[in-house]
Amino acid sequence: MELKLRKLPDRTPVKLAITVMPDLHEALRDYARCYAETYGSEEPVTELIPHMLATFLSTDRGFAKARERGVQWS
């Protein structure tokens, strides 16, 4: 049987650990405060970062074009 909806991709989260400089950490905390003020909902920085990265990558035209061309990175 062929369905219009293809098999769903792997959605298993991948945990990453990163180290950031103090000024970036401060900016991320400020962003979380701004987010809470804007939306009336406090979210931890760790919850915001994946969405921030996804938004950044989805709006980076150069990156999107490179992926469309099938650029291979080592």
C-alpha cells in the first residue's frame, strides 16, 4: 500500500552539552527574561535554545541554498 504521508522520520531527541562564554550566557538569560515579559510565560534557557537554533537555521538563506545544492561537509 502506498500512502501520501511518508513514514515519519526519527524523532528521538539528541542531547548536546555545550560550553558558552559568560557574555553569551548573560545574553541568553536576558533573552529568556524578554521572552517571559513578551509572552507572560517563563521558559528556561535550555528550553529556548533548541527553538532559537531551529529558527536561525531555517532562516539562514546561504545555509538553505547549500543544503539544496547537496553540499557535503566533512
